[in-house]
Amino acid sequence: MRSNNNCIFAPLFFLHITVQKGNAVAFTAILSKHTVVSSKAIVKYDHILSNVGGAYHPSTGIFTAPYKGIYSISCSLLSETSNGVNLQITKNGAKMSILYSAPSTYPHAGQTLQLLLNKGDKIWIQNYKAKEVKLHDYSAYNVFSGALITRL
């Protein structure tokens, strides 16, 4: 390491990760347009950026864990200005976390959870409210993603 004009220079180290074929699980899906979500309904993220392992199903909006392990699950939310939105990260029907985006502005909310999932556990994002809500999007703001960190 050396210093020059109050700047510190350090050698870069690269992390090399080897993934065994067939063990990788990762997905990222976004909403491609403004979306109306019914009361308590599952959000169906329709534009797939990646779906390694095929565990996310855009027709249902549900991710199914193919292995027992630790998974990182993330969700971001941007509502239409006409309504506030609460989205729930759900595991097998149980609330794990809630995101909130207020009305009259464009606040962007996000959550990332590390969850122990058993093979076959299901994760989805659903409207927490007992009324229809509108999500604001142009293929950029409302994202659902997950990745297997390690198998157990």
C-alpha cells in the first residue's frame, strides 16, 4: 500500500467463486409496466432478467426453493402517487417483512432478507392491504430477486 496526496492506493484482490453445475439458484424479475394488484394478491413480476435454476415462476409470482439452504431474498417497491402501498414478503403464507411506499410522492422502498429455506418452501410478494393498489413502473423500480447463498 502506498500514499500519494492524501490518497491511499492498495492492490486489488479478486474473489473467485466456483459454482458446481446444477447447484446455482438465482433470479431477478421486474414489473414491465404500471401494475394494479388486487387485495391480498400476489405480485406477478413479469419481466425476467435472470432465472438460473428455474425456481421463479412468473405465471404465479412464486419462488420455490429447490434445495435446503440460506437464501438472500430482496424486494423493492415504488407506488403510484395516487396510493400508498404495503407489500409483504411471504414465506409459505407467513409474513416475513413489509415494505411501504407513501402516496403523493415517489419514495422507493427496499428490503433484503437472509432466510433459511427448506426444499419446497415458497416465497412470494403480495399486497398487504385489503384493497387494490397501483405500482408505478417502467421496467426499473419494482424488483423481486433471490439467490442461494449456501446449501445445507
